[in-house]
Amino acid sequence: MSSGPALVSILRQDSYLIASVHTALDDSEMIRLRNNLVEQIGRYRSNGVIIDVAALDVLDSFGAKTLATIAEMARLRGALTVIVGIQPDVAFAMVQLGMGTAGVPTALDLEEGLAYLNARVPRRPVRGPLGD
Amino acid sequence: MPPPAAVPPTPVPTAAPLPDVSELTVAPGPARSDGPDPDARAGSRAATEPITHLIPIVRRIVHARLGGDPLADDLVQETLTRVMTAIDRIDASMLEPYAISTARNVLANHWRGQDRERRNQHRALEIAIDGPSDSALLAGEDRSAMATALSKLSERDRALVLAHEVSGVDTATLAARDGSTPGAVAAQLSRARAKLRIEYLLAAEHVELPTPQCRAVLLALSAADRRRQRQLDAARHLLQCNVCAQLSTPLLARGKTSDDQITVGISVDADIVTARQAARELASRLSFSATALTTIATAVSEIARNIVRFAGQGEIVVELLRRPRAGVQIVARDAGPGIVDTQAALTEGYSTYHGLGLGLPGARRLMDEFQLVSEPGRGTTVTMTKWDSR
Ligand SMILES: [Zn+2]
């Protein structure tokens, strides 16, 4: 994982990728998260992505837009994305800001996120990176 | 995905002829003493007034003594910069006397080729930012000045400053211990620090105050108490008392007024996070809900990003307001290209089309008060406030 010193960790669970944000991210770190995720979706042929943003201090227009972009890029590569862990105060500010994660599915927490994906995308055993 | 905006090269602040003045004149701060000025946007000319009318006065003083010296303009600039730094801490009636005594100080230092004031300013800054907790890093002389200064405080003030600065006890804990409120503790802390700054300067410079009024005047300046400054006619005192005039510069020209204010320089992505976290931290000393704190942090994030994207460089000042109501005020300044049509920039559709994103209209919706002052080619100042409704 090339996302630097533990700002974000990306774990694989069969054909799903689970990205956990551990702290506030600045814009370039958000972009790095996007790039890492999209790269790994291709490398591991993932069909489901969960992004856990519970530790994010805010989701401003850039953060929300970046999440929406990740979901769209993942979709184009055949993976469904669900965002989990948006805190109530963060959600409130997003609504006031006039910014949603428009069209990106969300779930309360990791468990519900997994349930959401399981109901829609068959989780298959991992085949490992291409060229293994 | 925000389209990469064409960002014109940012003018790097230098000692070039008066770039800072053009930036700072659009700041809405100086013209008002209480409350937001509803007319600030249209009335940016009024806000320009306090500093521009000082320029000829300062020029006259400096040029009268330096003649055609090529350094004269630098000294005028230095004087005006110092006045601008102090502008929201002094009463409007004091601007002119303060500018005059500052010009004299700047000239005196120039002739002496001495750096004493700069040193003092640095010290005052250390006290304000790091507190005496970092006194281990100070030289022995400074350390003993600090010890002397602390000994001049009342028992109660000293205990408070030491608990907060040295032991790191937060205001909420201190308040709980004393059966007080965090706001009251913060206010007392800020008065104690205002006293400490004066005592420290006096001890460090081995200065005796010549008149009985001096200490009260210096305290009103150090505490940025404009009403008290008027009561004491501090303006006149500064013109008559050399010692106070000398001390006023390091007292006023510091980066941080008090515990109630923090300034974050903005130029790169990481500064956006620093600014919003600083705003949240400071605002949390009032009784804002978690939701309100996140709202404030989000608004700061938006305007900080605007600076990084469109101006390249600027600063955000977060300040707690106590009167007339408790709240947090955020002033974001840049010296960027400015916005030609501010009304349009605050309109959603326009902003999105023109790459401004949700920044300005979004921040406006998040806060209770919002003012945008911009002069094309000169810079933009956003002033926004969230009131503490609890
Ligand atoms: Zn005096």
C-alpha cells in the first residue's frame, strides 16, 4: 500500500476492498486515496469497495466530490462502492453546504456496508493480482 | 472533479512599494469598532480610509528626516505594516498618534542601526504563542525576566497562567475546578497574559515607567481593550510619553493578540486542514455543539481552499468574540487576483461554472454572517461569523 504512513489503510477481503481513513486528509491525500483505490480495483479485480470515513473531521465540497469520483471510477471498472461511517455532525454540515455524495450508496457502518455489498455483488474468492 | 483553474502567479509579498497596504485596505476590520458592518461590501472605500489617510502623514515624517534616502519608502512601508498589524487592537482615534510614534520608532531604530524592537517583538511573540512553558528554551536573561514578570502578577493570575501554560490544563478543566465557566476562565487568562506581556517587556528592557498612568495605558493596549483606551486617552499619552511609545510597538505588533485569536498562514493543501482544525479547537472553548463545530470547520475548509486555489497565498485569522454575543469570527485574507463580480461569485450556478466550486456560497450557507470584499488585482477578504446560540 502506497498511501503513506497510515493515513489510510486499504485491506482486501476476498473480492472487496476496504479503505479505512484514519485521520483528517488534505486534498492531495484525498487524491492519493482515489488513485490508490482505483489502481487496486484493477490489480485485484475487486467488485466491491467500502470506504470508511468515520475518522474524517469534515467532508467539505472537495472531499465529497472526491468520494463521488472514486465511486464513479470504480463503477466504470466494474466495482460497486459504498461509503460508511459518515458522522452525524459531518452529515449535517454536508447538507447545509448543499453537498451530498450524490448517488453514492452509504451505510451506517462497516458491517452494514458489507451487508449492502453482499446483497448486490457476489463476493468471490480472491484470485490474486494479475500476473501472479 | 474541480477543473484545474488557471491561477495567475501570486505576487510574493516583498518590501516592494506598498503591496501590503493594497491588500490590507480591503480588510473590513479597521473601520468598525462594534459588530459587523452591513455596508462593508459596497463600502470598501470607507474601510480603505483609516490606512490611506495615514500614508501622507507617515511619508511626511519619514521624508522630513531622511530626505531622498532610497530607504525612506522602505521605512514608510515598515511603519504602515506595523500600524496595520495593530489596527484591530487600537481605538480608531489612536491610529494617527500610533502611526506617528511608530514612524518615529522606526526612524530611531534605523539611525541606531539597532535591532532592539525586532528582538522585543520576537519575545512578545514567544510569550503569546508558546507561553512561558517554553522558557527553558529562552536564554538565561529572558528566563529571569519571565520569572520577574510572573512574580508581578496577582496570586490568582499567576496560578492560572502557570496551570494553563505550563501544566497544560485546559480552560474547561480550570473552570470546573473553580466553579466558573470556560469563557470566564479564558477571559481572565487573556487579561493575565496582557499583564504578563507588559511585565515581561519591562523586566527584559529594564525600563521604569515614568508616570502613574503608564501601566494602565499599556494594559489597555496589551489587552486590545478599545473602550479603556478611549477612557484613558491613550492616544494622547502615546504622543507624550516616549517610554510607552517605545513599548507600544512590541506590545501591539505581535502575531497573536491573545488566547482568543489564532492566525494560520495558507499556501498549500495541508494548511487547509491546519486552519479548519485550529478553528474547531478555538471555537470549542465556547459552548458550540459538535455539529456547530463541524459546520465551522467545514466553512473554514472551503474558504481556505479558495485561497490555495485562486490566490496561492493568504492567511486565516480565527477569533473568539465575547461581545455583544459569544461567537467565532473567521477572517480570510489573500492578495490574489480578486473577484470581479462578487455577487455572481456567491451565486451557485455561476460559481460552479466558473470553477469557484461550492467554496464561497457553501461557506456562506454554513455561517451566520458572511461578508465578501474583493478588489480585482488586489485581493479578497472574507469575514464570517458563527454565533454561539447556547
Ligand atoms: Zn507612559
